[in-house]
Amino acid sequence: MSRKFSLAYLTIPGTNPAEQISIAAEAGYDYVSLRPIPMHLPNEPLFQFDKDKKLFNDIKKSLEENHIRLLDIELARIREDLRVEDYESAFEAAARLGATDVISSIWTKDKTYYCSEFAKICDLANRYSLRVNLEFVTFAGVVDLEDAMEVLGAVNKDNAFLLIDTLHAHRSKVSPEELSKVAQDKFGLIHLCDGPAFIPVLDDPDMIGVAREGRLYPGEGSIDLKGMLLAMPENPISIELPNSKEMEQRGALGHATQCLLKAKQYFADNEIE
């Protein structure tokens, strides 16, 4: 199989980056996706390798020893209480480690504000030859494909791309037909997971709960993954599949390994390149 896969931070959350890299390598991934930018959550483990020289060196050593590459970093969020300028040090450090991409999402409904801030993120990332992948999130500010494409059109930045998360796409009722109408060169990274067919209302605990700790292995849910994947180019896939029960039962390595095995099996069964 020619498709490249990355192990996303949220799949085994809280794992030290150097350990995540070795787990990804042992499980057979091509890349890792790390989270140096804080989410400002209670009791959040911080892995700010842009501010921690020892952690940066540990990551660099782990990448070299495990013969694996850093694909992207997250999460450059846009929200009124956050300064996008603060992300630059993470961009710079990630680029030094070989990253090519940044993930961004929007958590406000102020269109003028978020278009301006997203343009700033693109310009900051461009200083380090990084691509910015805009992800729409069902319970955020920009929640669907139409809104995300409007942002990309408004900022008109060469390094701005669309990230499709298969769970959020399903829950925003994005069809493969709609995806097929997007210019192929505007797609960036793909976040892969499966999930239940049921789409909860916005204030249902399952809306956030499933997204953060109840995603399913490819083929074990009801999302039209095949339709989505065939509508998009053969871009790298970051498996973002947080599942607290599987993590508890299998451990980080076991869960990460199962994610990749199930993904590759799904691709083979459905004849997807």
C-alpha cells in the first residue's frame, strides 16, 4: 500500500511525544502528529517542545532513532481569548523537526475576526514553509464544509488547505458527492476514524464525548468512509481515533497498532489506494 499513515496525538492522548514516536514506529506508522500547542484544559499534560529544550532534543533523537517523520502539529485554534502570534514558536520548532503541516480550527462565530486571524496563521506558518490545514469541527465555530471552504476562499492563501475529519464530516452531513466537488488540490491531511451512524444534537453529551473518547476502528462503525476516501486525493492520513475503553484494554501501543491494522484492512477490503 502506497498510502502514508500518521499516529495522531489524540489517539493515545497524554503520551509523551518521544514515547509516541517509538510507539508509532513499532506499530508501523510512517509519521507522527504531535500537539505542542496547549488547549488550556484542566489537568492538561503539556508537551511544549518549542519552550522545552530537553523535550525538543528528546523528540529529535526519537525521530532519528526510530526512522520516522513528524507530519504535523496541532492545534492552532482561533478564539477571541487566544493570540495566534503565540503559535509561531511552535511552528518554528516543528519545522526544525521536519514537520510539513499545521492543523487549525475556528472556535468563534465572528466571521470577519476569524478570517483575519486565519490569514495571520497562514502567514506565520509560511515563514517556516508549513501548510495550514483548516478543520471544521461539528461543535466549534466553523462547523461544516461550506463554512470551511468560504474561509479558504476569503483568505486566498497558497499554503491553506482543507482537512477532512471523517467523524466531523459525517456529523455535519457532508456527502461524498459534496467532497467530490472540492478542487483536489485544496485537500490537505485527512483524519480517519469510524463512528456511529446516529448524529446527536449539539448539546447531547455524545456530540463531544464520542469525538474525544469514543471513536471506532475503520469498518466497525457506520460512516461512509469508502465514499469519502474515494472522493479525495491519496493524501496522508492521520489516524485520530481516541477511544478510552480500547486504550484501557489494549494500552497505548496495542490501541495504536489496532488502529493501523484496521485502517489498512479497510483499505484492502474496499480496494482503496
